[in-house]
Amino acid sequence: MMKAVALTFVLTLTAGAFCTPVAAAGDVEAGAKLFTRICGGCHQVGESARGGFGPQLNGIFGRPSASVADYQYSDAMKSAGIVWTRETLTAYLEAPKKVVPGTRMIFWGLSDPEKIEDVLAYLQTFQPQ
């Protein structure tokens, strides 16, 4: 009986670790429109992306903060010590100045979790394969 309970527990944990909820995926098309409207004035993505008013965001997932060579980061961002994950990017998009006090990013944040997921889904399309 104990083996059956343990096996059920392990299988449940394993299933949770390898399954991504569909709702968390975001809408890439909606994210592209949002990115263009709210992020595109400062950030670029894509093959010819480069730093401008903000750093380019290709390959942002898994990248340490302040690590793109063609952008002059604030001292706050340089010392933040963040690795950009879905969780850290979500928190940053919600309240940039709360996550990195002193950041130069002029953006008040997004309060809608669905819009954040959409933008993250769009940015995910610019990860190296």
C-alpha cells in the first residue's frame, strides 16, 4: 500500500514538473501588438535588433541583467544581479522600479497578467533555438 501511495505521489510531481498550463502560454499575436505599442519605442527584437533607448531583447530568457554590450545600463541595473526568467520578467513588467529601484526605465508597469503573458509569449519567440 505504501508503495502505491509513494508511486502516485512521484507520478503527480513528475506530471506537474513537465506539464505547462495552457493558460500560462500567452497569445503571441496579441503580445506582438502590445510590444509594438508599449515597448517598441525603446526596445527592439528580431534579426537586426540593437540597443537604443533600451537594450534589445532577443534571448532575454536566461540572460543576466545588464549583459548586452551595445547598451549603457544604469548603475541600478548593473548591480541588480537578476537573471531574466518568466518570474523575474513578470515582476519587472508589473513594477519595474520595485524590482530594480533606480532603474532608468520609464514605464509604470502592466497590471493585467494576461497582457504580461502575451508579451512574454512574444518575447519567447526571439529565444535562440
